[in-house]
Amino acid sequence: MDRIYNSTILIIDDDDDLRETYVDLLMFEGFENTYQAADGQIALETARSTKLDLIISDLNMPGMDGIETIKRIKEFQPSVSSMILTGFGSMDLAIKAFSESNVDDFLSKPVENEELIEKIKHHLSMKDRSEEVESSNMVRGQFGGQKNYFGQFLVDNNFITEDDLIDGLAKHKESGKMLGLVLVEMGIVTADELNRALAEFKGYPIASSRDFQSIQTEVVGLVPEAIAKKNILIPLAVQGDELSVAMINPDDLQVTDTLKMISKKTIVPYLATEEQINKAISETYTKIRSSAKASSALSDIFGEDEDIDIKEIADDVDDEEVGEGSSAVVRLVNSILQKADIDGTSDIHIEPLDNSMQIRFRKDGNLYIPEGYGNLPKKLHPSIVARVKVLTKTMKIDVKLRPQDGKIRLKIAGRKIDFRVGSLPTVHGEKVVLRLLKSEALFPIEDIFSNNQTYIDTFTRNIKRKDGMVLVTGPTGSGKTNTLQSALNHIKDVSLNITSVEDPVEMENPGVNQVQVNEQQGLTFSGALRQILRQDPDVVLIGEMRDYETAHIGCEAALTGHLVFSTLHTNDAPSTVTRFIEMGLKDYLIATVVHLVLAQRLARRICKMCKKEFKYDPAQLRGIGFTDEEINSITLYKGEGCPNCKGTGQAGRVAIVEMLELTDKIRTAIMEKASTLEIARLGKEEGTYFTLKEDALRMFKAGIIDLKEALKYMI
């Protein structure tokens, strides 16, 4: 401990009296190597000439603030410890300090002298310990600086052998990682075994799977995601003044102090594996919010952050105030859009009823009424619809007896989100539906096909061709557009001229020349295609082949050196040929240009938050093709139901895909006017046809969907 008094400390504060007071305090405590600076520039000059151990800086200073000063000093003194002192303490400032400058501590003024000295000693002793660790004492301290001989404990309790310990210590010295994590990486112990050993040795409880499943939104909100990710931790539950937190390093006093400051609660650490925590962070911060109640926080879209209560706003709207510009209506529409984004909604339905109105959300294919959004006063309806029209900037408020279309672009939580808007006159008034279009919804090819390597290889091979046609079929809302846009995203390159013609342009894809069909102005699919083919394209995406003219031009383009992507409405992949012939295309043209056909559906995933092993009826499993060996060896799953999935056991969707790649034999059969069944049979014989049933069964065996969902695509 005496060595820390030889440490070099720099005090940075533009308040001369306060800075001198801190220096005097440290000198009195025995820290004789204490320097001072009145601003960030002087601090930088001092740091360039002096090796520092600890920086204590004020936050708000002329020129460079404390965060920027520390950040710049750490560019050439990366190992220096740092603390921020400020009279403007807030969680946002703390997050910025921890994330941007790797600040070790953040204290709000006024701070007691005893507390400040204790913090300084703690950080210097931690730094001192980290620098003096050598092979002779590496066994000490799995966490923090406690002298606990954890490695020897593992040997004594038969978790590892002495040889394992020696190997682990050598790797620990080389990597600088904690001994336990090194042993896990080396495969000497599992993460669960390490946790059991730590629980025995340290006395910390282990977080159970039930603890993770029962995490509530209010608890998650106590700790910012940036802090959780940086320190690999996740809040579990609140009981009174105590916050339970799952951590990989419960002995890290710096982290627990930070959590205590942010949450204003006593921290109760639980042990958990890094994999468990990272999974919970990924899922909880984005999905657990779907259980949020109607009172939701306004985002920074409109610069407000107060809580919104739907019923309270409805009461605020009196007959005189009703209108698209009234503050209550603006707040209500804002909260609807905000909640839809948080809930992971795909569509918002604003519906007039006889004597009331309701708002429904569609998520994972299901429509439901969020809590507080049903049976709203009818007087709200005209003003809500008018407000939505105003946001589109194109829809006419006074036009109520004919359908209209529009688009809204907003920035929610730093992300641009487009809303496709459509109005429809009904007997009780205008119904408005908003479709959320998120550009980040484009998935990598591997994710679309759930890492089915056969599908991935076949699809990528065909979308990289120089010419020909790739088609995706399926009903409305089956993800066809997303699959094709993801394909463009996969192949786009500065060397390719890629153009799409769509109605509507659902998601913007940078690097793709996207054309919006506008029939009122004479810009149809076929008309746009003719002009596109004069624009020297390499790849063309046709949003939908609706008629003979569009399909014929597309096939001619595929025949003349262009790669064409498009969609059709058919039930399966082999039926595409029949559909083209019904539209009037010649069989030889179809056989020549079409290379690959996908038929796609969206199935509901098992909720990851409540996913559990489940024993299905063996008779049911045999009925869908399971062998007795598979019944006994494959672990199957089902969702139990939780707040995240609203008790359904299902959350999120995954593509179930049928794929048919045309071979020479299949092309010959098409030109000989083969039926749909004959094409399917030949595809099976050639090994290039994979059905929806087969993919659904694969998804079920992989634990992605449950039996009930799989059966929808197997009958």
C-alpha cells in the first residue's frame, strides 16, 4: 500500500481555489508527486513531460472539457487511471465519460474528502496490483485485487490439475486475461464449471435461467445498455433498495460503484457466464420492451422525453381543441409511432368504429390491441388521421372519400425509419394503416436461410450470374422484397450498375438506383423498365411481375445480358412456370432465362426468452418423418410463454424457403410442356428441388420453430 504514495497525480480544474484545495489535501495525505493544471491544454503539456498514474479532472472547463482532455492524454498514456469530478452529475454525462474516454470513475460534487481519498487509494492500488503481477503470484485473485489463490482452489477441489494450472498461468501471463476466462478458452473447464467454482470460493449466488427470463423493462432501464455491454453485466431484478445484477466479475468494485451511482440502489452481484449475459443484453434491451405499457417515453424524434399516458391525452382533447395541430394530438401520434418501433411492430392500424376508435399493431404476423389503445374516444379519430396526413406532406387532409398513399420519414433513437401510409374510406370514417420500413431490416444471406449451407451456396451462386432471372414467390407479407433487397445488398459493388423499379419503394438501399412507379404520371412497371434498359444496367430488380408486358420485358432483359430479380404470387416454386405460361410467355423463353426460383413464407420463431426443452408425442413426431433414433437423440424445444412474447411462446419470425434450381433436364421438360408435378418430380431426381416441408422440418429439428408452427408448412 505504501507504494501508491509514490504515484504521480494530476489535478485539472479551472477553479483556482478548488484546485489548490485538492492539491493541499493530497499533499497532506502523503501524495507528494501531485501536479495541477488550470485547463486541458496545460494538462496535455504536463502529461507530455510527466508519466502520470492518475488524472482527476473537472468536467466543464473552458476550451477542452474533462472528457476530451482525458481522452487525448490517453492517446499517449493509455494506462493512466482517471476520475471525473463535476457539479453537473447526470447519468448521460456518466455514460459519455465511461464510453468516450474510458474514465474509471465519475463523482458528483460536492464530494467528501474521506470519500475522495478512498477512491484515489482504490484506483492507485488497483493499478499497482496490475503492474506487479508476475508468474509467482498469478494464482492470486481471479477478480479485483483480493489475495484469494483461486487457481490453487481449483486444483484442491479437483476442477483442474496442477499441470492445467501451470498451462493456464502461462496463457494468463501472455494474454493478461483473468485466469478463469483463460481456462475456459483453453477448454480446461466449462463456463458453468467456472461459475460453480467461483460461487463456492467467493460465496456469490449463480443467476439461473429463470432469473434471466423474468427480467422486466423497468429493471433494464436502470442501467444503460452502453454500461451493460462494456462491463458484461445485466440487471436482473429489484427488491426494495437492492438491484440484482448478473456479472462475470462481481469483485470489480469500480463497476459496482458505477452501478450504485447510476441506479441509486445497493448492488447485489450474481455470477453468470459471458455467453448468458451477452445473449440477455442482445435480446433484452431490444425485445423486452415489447411488454411496455401504453405509457411510453417519447423519443428524440420530436425533442420530448416525458411519459405519455394515452387516456390522459384523450381526456385533454376537447371538442374545441380537436385538430391535427393540437398539442395533445401531436403527443398522441408521437407516442403511437414511438411505441410501434419499440414493440417491433410491422404495421399500425388506426381504425374508426361506430362510437369509438381503436389502434391495433401487427407483430410477427399477429394483430393485437396494445394495452390502453382500444376503445378510444371517437372524437380523437379525425385529428389523429389529419396529423398522420400532415406528417406525410403529400396526403390531403380534406380528401376523405377516396384512398390516398403517402410516406413519413422520422428519426427514432438515432435510426431513420420510414412509414408507408395508406388511407381507405370506410362506413365509419377513414382507416389508416402505416407500415414500418426499417432499412436495417436487411439481413445477411446467411441469416435469411438460417445458415443452411446448401441454400446459401445455391442462392449466392445464382445472384452472382451475369444474366438470367432469379425469382422469389409467395403471398403478400412473406418477406419477398426483403430477400431480394438483401441479395442486392450482397452483390452491390462500385463496378455494378444496379437499378430497381418498385411500387412502392419499401426500403431504401444505398448504392441501388431505386425507381418508384407512379401510374398517375404515366410511370408504369413496363414503361420504367424500357427506360432502365437504356441506362446501361447490369442488374435489374422488378418489384413485381404483374402482367404479360412487364414479364416479357423482364425476360427479354435477362436474355440480353442482364441479371433480373423479381417476384411473383404463386404457392410453390414449380408453379412459377405455369404462372408465366398463363401470363402468355413462351415456354422456351421461360426455360432459357429462369435460373432459380424461391417460394418463401415467414414462420414464427420460438421465443428465445422462454425457450425450453420439450418432449413431444412420439406418435406425432413419427407422423412427420422422425425415426426412432431421431426421437431419442434430437433435443426439441417449445416456448413456455413470458412477457416478451405475451405468453404465446413465439417471438420474431424466420423464413421457411422452398428452392428450385433449373437444370438442363428441367429446361427440356418445360419446353416439352411438363406439368407442375412433373417439374417438381424432376427437380427431386436432379437434387435441385427442396420443399417448404423439408425446410420446416429442418427448422423444427434445429429448435428454431415449434411443432405447431412446423405443421403449418408440412400439410
